[in-house]
Amino acid sequence: MTKTVFFAEDEPLARDVLRDAIYAHPGLRLVGEAADGASALERIGLLRPEVVFMDIQMPEMTGLEVLRRLDYLPQIVFTTAYDQYAVTAFELHAVDYLLKPFTRARFADSVARLLEGGAQEADRSGLEDALLRATTGPARLERILVRDRGRIFPLAVGEIAYMKADSKYTVIAARGQHFLVRIGISELESQLDPRRFIRVHRSALVNLDFVESMRADDQSQLQILMRDGACISANREASKLLRDMAI
């Protein structure tokens, strides 16, 4: 028995990996793909595949919004680089949740769940409730999955000293090391406690719990000395905010 499959993914490399994995599996038949949410919604509605591999963060419309607007419920496997959506995925009756980049073995395990589960029809009212919770605003992050020398492990947000933007990535300083994650600093900021994490300029967030001291420079902007010895400059707006926070 084979299942018809559609996937939505905006990253070209991830599309190639997913396409090859689907073609290589005898239990799946690829019927279409899309690189943005709006196209995904239109094509899924026309093709009505049994299975959809759905990225969450996409141009035009998120994967969660696409799912909300569908008039039927295929089996869903969410694919994303952000582990904070894991609970949401299962609340939305997803069969599985693939954290990118995933191995071919992990993909095969996910397909086994699809083929063993058969057709699933989730309760629409329960799905709507879960979608409402998922799309009304980001929840506070408690941990982030990071990579280090071939390992993947959870890093508690409270362990993070500071973050710096690096192109499409973010460098996280924690545990005396630096970790690179594929998520923008602005998206991370929206899910962090603003009483602890302060955006000191466009490319940096600092955790006040790891600040050693602050000193004004010749332009009256604060230079923030972190416990690990790093010095991070605050812009005028952040310098004023930090001064106002001082008792």
C-alpha cells in the first residue's frame, strides 16, 4: 500500500533532501510540492494528498495557518528547525515532528508511523482550539536544541549568557561555549522573558543574570562586560533603558 504525499518547504536544500527521501521510499508517492504557504494551501486543496510534510516557518503563510484553512485533514508530519513547536505539533494531531536536519533513518521511522496509523480524522473542534493557542502568540521558550561536535542536546534558556546575530543564524554563548542555531535573533527575542533578556543593539541580546558590570563610554553609551569577559556595546535606546532600570 502506498500513500500520496505532498510537501511544503521553503529552503531549496531541505526541499531536495525531502524530495529524495520521499522518492526513495516504496510506501510513498509524491504528488506535489510548494515553497511557500499560499501555494501549499492552493495545491493541497486541489491534489488532496493523504500525507503532508509541512514546514512551519514559510513565506506568505505559516504551516499552522495552512492547516487551519484546509477543508479536510490529511496526515501531517511537521518539519522544522525549531524544537519549540514540538508540543504544538502534537496538539494539532500531527503524526510526527521532524527536526531539521533529520537523518534518513529518522525519516523512515516517521513514515513507519504514517503507514501503520492508517487514515486519521481528527476532531475539527479540538484542532481549532489547538490552532488558536498556537497562532495567538509565541510561548516563552524554556529550552533550545543545539548542536555540538555531532551531538544534539537541549540547552535551558537560563544558561544562555548572550546571543549575537550572524547572517541567518544566531550565535548563542552558554556554558563557556558558542553554539550556532538556525533561527533569527528577532524570533528568539519574541519568545524570551524581557525582564531578563535585553536587546542591547540590533545584533545582540544579553541575559542580565550574566552581566558583570556596565560602564559608560565617551558617548554616554553603556559598555556591558559579561562574566565570560566579552564586552558588548549597548546603543542609546538600550543604554537609557538599562539606566532607568537601575535603582
